[in-house]
Amino acid sequence: MHKTQIRAALALCAGALAAPPALAQNAPPTSAEAAKLFSFFITSAGPGKGADLGGLAGADAHCQKLAAAVGAGDKTWHAYLSTQAADGKSAVNARDRIGNGPWYNTRGAVVARDLAHLHGDTLDAARLGNNLSWATAFTEKNEAVKRAGDQPNQHDILTGSTPDGRAFTDAADHTCGNYTSSAAEGSAQVGHFDRTGGGNTSWNSAHGSRGCGQDNLVATGGAGLFYCFAVN
């Protein structure tokens, strides 16, 4: 081999050795690297009052509490929830509350690169949307959430959102009173994190719940869980 070729080969080897482990050869991150990247999870449990999360502030606080319990409290966490205009207050879009990404799960795998990728605003060369599915969406404890086919099925995730991550603008209640109601009546829009459920495969806007109480959410395939994203 020519000396110039040898030097070039050595330089490439040195560069590969210097590359961060999470990036070299697409190797999975170490635990420390995954913890640094960690910026997305499904709550391991809700507050326990159905869709009454204490409004957006209560939901955000719940995300923060769960994250802090696993050593990620130094990041600012927000719940992926939209609210509708009511009582003189403007609507809030879930997509406007969660930062700009990218977001990674507890194992260091990318869930979405940015807001457009998360919501399918833009598609990659393979025409694929985000990577959020039963294989990537875990709780803050790095545990799988029960999906369709498991007992009990808990794939309904509260979002109150349209597929593009925005608040509903019609007169119907899609948020159980902006997450303040645990009554048997009412409804909140949910998504299916496992991307299954007949024609309802949207991660963030599959259908409305049949009631706002904890028992109502359980009966329709949920547990009052929601998505949390690190905004920073």
C-alpha cells in the first residue's frame, strides 16, 4: 500500500475511535449517554383521577415529578396536551409546549427529530413519519406500556389534540374540561402509542374517550396516561 494511502487509512481509524460511541456505527448509547439524551416518556401512572390532571399545570408537574424520580429532574418537562378556548382563555396547542426536539426515549433511541417529524408535517426518503411506537415508547422507568393484546390494554394516551398536535376548534369538549373533570360524562381525545386499533392507528389522535373518570378511561383501553417531553 502506498504511504499516502496508509496515512489516510490511519486517519480514518483515528476518527472512528474519536467519534462518540452513540454515533459511531450507529451503536446504541451506553446507560450514561442514554440518560443524557433522555427526553421523552409515557407516564408510568396518571394522577389517579381519570382525565382530571389538574389542568396543564398539574400535568406538567406530574411529568416533572416522575422524571425527577429517575434522575432527570434537571430538565424541564411538559405534558403533550392541548387545551381548548374557554372562559376567556385562548386554546393551547400541544405541539407548541414541548420544545423543538430531537427527542429520545429512555434507551437513547430517537423518537422524533423535530416537530415536523413528530407530526408527519414532512416525510423522509422512505416516506416514514416519526419513530413513536410500542417498540420505542417506554415509561420514565424504562418499562413497556401495556398495548393492544395485553391485559389490561392501556394503549389510549390522553392528548386532547388533532393529528397535527393542535387544539380542537369546534364546540365539543375534547379535553374533559381542559383536564379538570373526572366525571362519568365528557370526553378527551386520545392517541394509540402502539399504533394499532383497527383504523385508529394515530399516536396522538385516534378517538375520544367514553367519559372522563378513571373507570371510564380503563374501560375504553386506557389508564389516564399521557406523553411527557423535555422542552430543553
